[in-house]
Amino acid sequence: MVDARMVFESMPRRDVVLWTSLIQGFVDNGESELALVFFEDMKLSGCCPSSRTCVAALAACASSAMREEAVDVDGKLVKRKSLETGVAIHSEASNNRCCEDVFVGNTLIDRYAKCEKLEEAPKVFDGMAGRSSEPPVPREDGKLVRIQSLEKGMEIHSLAAKFGRCEHRFVGSSLVDMYAKCGDMVKARAVFKRMPSRDVVVWTSSIQGYIDNGESELGLELLEWKENPG
């Protein structure tokens, strides 16, 4: 990231793609505080954040929240600093009409969950375009899942397995995509690993699934595995 920052600072012009790449780079390398600093610098420079920039900034906020101690606010435990930062990013995303983006909406829901502010999640969900009809809810490990859709999908998966259809590439790819959208990447990966052959569609579904579920590091690991299977 030192070299990345040097290249960035040497650029005579910096567009939204360049800013987003740097911010995402800090997030991916565990430097969420610097990612948020550069997000603020980007706005001060007059460059308008895109939906992808907001996703990166929210991911940085969620990462910071994981390390922040919750404090009591009106009888509720809240991660105040991360919550305030996230609300500011949410406001910025709303002003730029980025909240309708499914990726931004999913990340906002995940961020509010990590900040112990789950009552905000339905409001975000209601404003999302192209969303599922079922709002996500937290389970014991803190991950957000769509329980009804997940249960129905598991029934279909069981039926497909009964008739020996799971090895079919299209069925396997659809199952991976379904589990990812329901928030269960453990089952998505299990299906993925059992597939005898994998095309670009199933690889993309798996990698995107990790990103959408706040596990971008695992998404990058899967990409590395695809590029270097040995």
C-alpha cells in the first residue's frame, strides 16, 4: 500500500475509479482507518463517490466496528464511533442515490448489524431496488441470512440430490448463487467444491457471493485459487 499510495499521489488527475481502487486497497489490507481518511479526502477533492466507493467505505466502517468496544446508549449496547461514521456514509450514499444499489444496501445492512443497530436494517432494505422479497435477519454467528428462502432452497437442493441432478453444471451454479443470495456461504462453498467442473459463471457467483456477504478476503482467496489452482 505504500507503493500504491505513491503511484496514486503521482497521478495528475484522479477519477472515481482511482480513488475507489485506493480505498478498497486499504480495506483489503486491513487498514480501514486510512480507507476512511481517503474517503473523506475524496469528497473534499470534489470527486463524487460511486456505489462501489460507498461499499468500500462501509466495509472499512464495518471492519473498524469489529474492533470497537460497544457502549451503553439508552439501555442498548452500541458501537458509537463506527455507527456515527456509518450513518455519515449512509447519508452520502443517499445523496448520490447509491442506496438503491443492491451491493450498497447489503453492505449497509451488514454494517448496522455489526454496530448493534439492527432496527435500521429494514429501512435500508425497503429502499433497495431489485431486492429479495424477504429481509435478512442475523443468526448466531452474526451473519445475515434470509431464513425462509434458505429453507426453501435447501428443500430444492435435497430434491435435486435425490434425483442425481446436483452434478449438472447449471444446477450446481444455481445452487451456489441461491445459497450466496440467502447469506449462507458455507453451503455455497460446499456445493462449489463438489462440482466436477466449474465454468466462469459458477466461479463468478462464488467470488461475488463472498463479497456481497462481507467476506471479500475469502473472495480474493478463491480468485487466487482460480488463477493458480496448483
